[in-house]
Amino acid sequence: MAPKTPLSRREFVKDAGGLLIGFSLMDATMLPRLLAAPADDAALVPSPGRLDGWLRIEKDETIRVFTGKAEIGMGVQTALSQIVAEELDAPFEHISFVMADTAITPDQGGVGGSTSVAQGGKPLRNAAATARVVLLQLASQRLGVPLEQLQVKNGVVSVMGDPAKSISYGALAGSPDLHEALKTTGDGFGLNVEGAGKPKAPSTYTVVGQPIPRVDMRPKVLGQFSYAGDVRVPGMLHGRVVRPVGVGSTLQGVDESSVKEIPGMVKVVVKGNFVGVVAQTEWSAIRAAQALKVSWTAPKAAFPDQQDLYRHLRTATPKVSKDGIVRGDAAAAMSSAAKKVQASYDWPFQSHATMGPGCGIADVQPDGVTTIWSGGQKPHSLQKAIAELLHVPLERIRIVWVEDAGSYGRPGFDDIAGDAVLLSQAVGKPVRVQWMRADMTAWGAKGNPVAFDLAGGLDADGKVSAFQFTSRALSGTEITPQPVTAGNLLACQLTGILNAAAADEFAQYGEASAEYQIPNVHAVGHVVATFDPVASPLRTTHFRDPNGPATAFAVESFMDEMAASAGADPIEFRLKHLSDPRAKAVLAAAAEKAGWDSRPSPKKSVGAGELLTGRGVGLGVRNGTYVATIAEVEVNRGTGAARVKRFVCAHDCGLIVNPDGLRGVIAANLMHSMSRAMKEEVKFDRSQVTSMDWVTYPVVRASDVPEQVDIVLINHPELPAGGAGEPSSRPTAGAIANAVFDATGARVRQAPLTPPRIKAALASKA
Amino acid sequence: MSRASLKVNGQVHAIDVDPETPLLYVLRDNLGQHNPRFGCGLGQCGACTVLVDNRPTRSCLLPVSRAVGKEIVTLEGLSHGENPHPVQTAFIDEQVFQCGYCLNGWVLTTKALLDKNPNPSDAEMRKAFETLVCRCGSHVRIFSAVRRASDAMRRSA
């Protein structure tokens, strides 16, 4: 039951008073049931400049940590818990997290860019170190013993030489306010705080670096875990949306009588081209959405024929262009090169196609006080968009993040919140909107396509003397990575609110790929405008390592083409063009683990049988994380079908916080990126996306999984922890394409590497 | 609407719903179960898997009327009190999943597979799993967990 009196922020802050006030009210399981705060209390949200904005100690020894970061399935809560437990010298089991609730957690920019541990861990580390100092001072007063004679172990402060004299952290809870102030710097991902406590030297770590099991694994496997779709709010109704028949089609009419016989039907909601239904039960809402007779105008033929997509990218006048790495004189060096290599590569639209299509619950009250339960990665941004949509001050909107299916970027979970808000507003009750499969796969925003044109010149020694790189990325992100404006949301675009916050992102060599030591380089990135900017099922956004897998596919394939032209082994060729010791180290580690036989590609002796085998390598460097992946493939020369038999992945992300969690993330990343490399391509006709489900948008299945996956972790405790959520997605497609070339001598330059494409490459070679 | 009783995890529940309602929504919305989960509503992914008379079944497609009189077991129902089923123990020990949204399908399909075939070959295992999706790509650890569960169950048999 919802409390009759909603938790006000004033109450919250009064209760939270200082660092050490007991805070049992904030039972995490109650969180989704609390209602939004009255607007006038808004200024009292705990500040990131106070220690109690980050963590609180409770009388039962619970250490409750408040973070703007969210768990999207990669184990970040476990890693962050280790960081906090380490600095506090507290038992790992005592750490409890409240994640990404705009009313009570700091704004850390949400989740993105593999930054949650690398950047998001910093303020938590510093806050925990400062809390330890504060707790020691308190214990010193309580025990009447000078600070320097105290020690902390397992959350208990004791006197050195007299361990019976002790007091636990929990027993220190309830002490007077300390109002410990922290110095804040930066914002968003970069928000950091510093206080009196200095973090430990990594060489002394006992919790960070340990393979501690994930805190969410057991409840998930036992069926005791709640996702966003499990949130139930008293009085809640069920909504579904009905999308237009294609881009640019407008609503002509809705025949409400077509659904009036459906039991539990509450309302058909129409606002511009936004159409939804609300019913008492989920099944009734589904039936109503299917049965509702809606007439639409014919959609626009806004999209090119699918087969013309890359021609369009290459011939359209770019919306914006930007030089990337420019060094030496690439054109002059190219004209004097001993050998020239040229190749073009294409990367398709891809769908996040999340496992659950996503769920959002909105409770819009008459005065605009609104609570939204959502699994999106950017709750504090979504708060801004919804405030604009409802024309109310930001403080009246509370976004409570609840874990949903793994999101891999911005699949549309924010759009669902927009749908739920419009439906809740229309019926005056909380409404839960569960997207159906086609809402996600067909209508969710897409990872953008890119076309690449590359040229390289080799000198007489077989070294690359010139490199010319051109990328053309469709639109980058016409819905920005953060949903900061209402026009960013699909529902709003359908009601006629235009999106005014597009961002242009480039697929640049050296940023979205590894960079090699080449004396003369000219890299340029173009962004090509999208086909139709309003409510398009082909609108683009961030999808796991935005532009990374595409750009690395092009650059790593091309490095292999140049190595083949030079008659060099692909790994030795790369090593000759690298100076960064960490990049070289991952390549060497992967080669050693794989038992790499040094020789040029393709393989000389292609067997007589139907199945050909080969191996290929790809390198990925992303914000200080280094990944080398080797794929061993088997290609059926009759059908063109390729299978990865083995992956070897060497991974260096600096300090490793949890090696077992990291291995799990990498192993999954390899399958996810293999799926994108070999299977995934959003299909569309002139006005609509035709990839709608798991049949029309195939992904990796059990039969595709390699027989062997070897992961080599390189730990650098002396370096900061880097990101790991995305980097190992980056080199996979290049490694597979290079392995197919090694096996067959046929080069596939268009992803995904489907059997027809491989077969065509085999035929054109023959 | 029609009245019927449904046996879920050993407990009999009286329900009063449209007999065409897929079992998924009855379990989630009428009986308040958090598992199974909605994935596609098309029988293509397995997120909504339950065991019906020990056969892995897509509850998003099965009209509730066809589940009446059968033994329905959901993911919660696999464990006995605080004791996880050996398959669950193996999946926990292998730290299998990323988001875990798909896991009803994998865990319950493994349970049914090992009941029929305690020591499946690699090919048999892949065949049993071919209709399931794990979007995060946790397959390598899933396969390890199946082997671990198979070993544990045969040792204790």
C-alpha cells in the first residue's frame, strides 16, 4: 500500500539530518511505492556537497549508498559495493545501494560510456574514505581514546592492543549532526567530491580485486528479483500504444466502438498522432491495442530502398563534417607510396532489441506532481524532459529508476516513460506501459549506420606511410544521448512537439577505433542527415559503444588488408605500427593464449573439404581500455555460413575491481558483438521498419556459440580502473572478418557477415 | 470470464478470467508472480517460460484454459524453501547472467532437459536451447552451468 502521507523531501532531509542518523525509513523495497514530493520541498534534496548525500550508516550496521548510477546488468553495483567496503573497512555484506532516484540520489549523468566504475566510482571512493575519517573521530570521542590508537576492521572500531574496547559503525549511528561538507567538482559523469579522507593505496586492497559473487545473481536465479515490469502501484491501470503505419503518416480517425466490448476497457487516448489505450488489465489493454480500428494517412516514402542505403550515405551532402586526426601530408605520401590499398566498409542500422521490450509506470497527479518508475539509463535527464512535457517545475517530477532488461544504450526506455505520462495524464490514474516486441525492435531508436572509405599507402619496407580515412555516419544521434527535452521522446514527437536537441556524433578514426603510428594521416568524419526527423522508426541514438564496433570493423579490416598487401603477419604488422605498450601487450597476450601461428593471411593451403578454417585478430582501444580479440572461424564454402569456433580475448582496463564479474561481462560482450557482426541488420521498406521481432531481427542463438572462449585479464593495480562495459564489443567484427579472409581469401566488407555476403565474396574471388 | 482453478507451485488458486487469457498474464497480474516475464508475446524468446507438467512452455501463448488441471511450476517454485534447485545452484555458482531478464527460459529448460537426459551432449544441449534468446550473450556461462548442474545431479542421484 502507498503511504497516505507521501514522503516529503523535508521529512526526508529532517530524518537524514547528518551522516549518522539512523534511516530505516529508506527501506529500498519501499522506494518504488513512495510518492513524489510536494514541490515546495524541492530545494531540500540532499546535496552532493554533503557526505549524507552519498552514504548513511544505519543502526543495524547497514551502510546505505546513494548513487546516480544504475545497474544495467553488468554487475556495477557489486563493483561499487567493493569500492565502498574497501575504503570504509566495512563488511561487503553491509553495503546496500539506492540507485538513480532523482529525489534522493546525486545526478551523476546516469549510465553511459563505460564510466560507472571508472568515473562514477571516484566520488563514492572519496565519500567512503571521508566517512571512515568521520566515524573514527566519533569513535575516538565515544571511547575516549586518541585517534592514533584506533583501528577499524569489519566495520568495528577498536583500540589497538585492547580490542575488547570497541564500537561498531552501527552503534555510532544516531550521533549528532556532523554536516560533513565535501568539495564538489565537475558534473554529470565527471561529478566528483573530496573530503577529509584520502583513499587507500591500491597495493593495500583486500576487497577491491576480489572475485566476489554479484549481489543480484542469487535473487535473480531464485526468481526473487523485481524488475521495472514488476512495479505495482495501487490503483494502477495498464496501457498500450498504437503506432502509426509508418513514418510521416498522420491520424485520420479512431473508431472507439471497435474496443468498447472489451472487458475492463477504460479509455482510448488520442493526442495528435499519439494513440494509446488504457484498460483495467494487461490482457484487455493488449486486446484493445490490437482491436482498435485506427485510420492513418499513407506514410511518406521517406527512406531509401534498403539496398541504396550506403550509396545514399556516400552521395548525400553531409550535414556537418569534421577533420579527425590530421598529420603530415597524406595525399602527397599516398601518391609516392610503393603500394596502395583502397577499400570501403559498411555498417548497418542495428536494434538494441532488449530482452524485455521495456516497461514504464507513470503516476501523474492533477497538480503535475509525477512519479515515474523507469529502467532508462538517464533518470536525471528524463526528469527534465518530463517536466517540459508537463509544463511543471523540475521538482515536481520524480524518476525512480528500477532495473529493467539490459539496455545497451538508449533503446527507448525513456520513450516508454513518455508514453506512460501521456496515458496517466489522460486517465488521472497511474498507468503501466509495457512495450510489446515490435514497439522495441521496430520503433525503438536504432544504432546508426556508417559507410567508410579508406585508403592506405605502403612504403618499400611494408610500413604504412599514408592513411586516408573517411566516415559517413547517418545522423549520429538525432535523439540526443540524454533525453533532456520533451521533443526527444517518441510520444512527444507524435503529439507534435519537435525535437530541438539533436547532437552530431562522428565515427572518427582513433576515437572510435585504435590509432596506429602512421606518419601521414588525414581522417575526416561526416554526419549525414536522417531521412525524416519526426517520429521515425529509424531515428538513431547510442547503441553499445556508439560508432565503435562500426569504425573498428573498418579500421581493423583495413589493417589486415594492408598487412596482406605487405605479405606480413597481421599481428606483427600491427605491432610494427604501435608504440603504446598496453596495446602491444594485449595483442601479445592474445597471440600467446591462442597459439597464434605467425604467417600472412590468407592461409596458403586451403583444404579440399567443404569447411575452411582461419583466424583473425582485431584491436580495440577505448578511453584507456585495451582489448585484443582473436577469432577462429570455420566457413562452409558451399553455403557461405561462418561460425566462430573459438574466441581469445585479452583485456586491460587498468585496475580490476572484480575479476570474475569482469570475465562475465567480457564473455557476454563477445557474444553480443558477434551477434551484431554476423546477424544483425535492421530491415526497412520505404516508410517502415520491417524488423519487428526475433524472427525478422535474428540474433545469436545457442548453435552459434563458440566451443571455446578464453579470456586473458591483464591487471594494472597502479592505474585507475577503466571502463569494461563496452570496449570488448569493439574489435569483434574486425577479428571475424579477418578470420573469414584468412580461411577463404575472400574479404567481406559489409556487416553483418551473413552467409549470402560471404558466398558472394567467395564467388567474386573465384 | 469464467471461474477455474489453477495449480501453481503446488498451490491451488481460484481464478476468474477470460479463458483465452495467456497464462503469462494470469500468473503475473492475477496471481502476483514476478516470474515468468514478458519478452516477445510471440513464443520466440523463452523469457515467459514455465513448466507445465514438467515441459518447458511459453506462457505468453498458452491460453489459461489449457493450463487448468496441470502442474504449473515457475522459477520461484523450483526451489524448496531456502534450498535452491541444483540447477539454480549451478547457475548461481557460475555467476551466469548479465541482466538476467531471460533466465526463466534457460533455468527451467535446463531443469526439464536434465530430468529427461541427465548427461546431455553438447549438441543435445544446444538443440534444447535453440529457441531461447539471451540478448546480453551469457551463453558461455550458461553452458558451463548446465554441465555443472548435470555433474552435481548425477553425483547425488
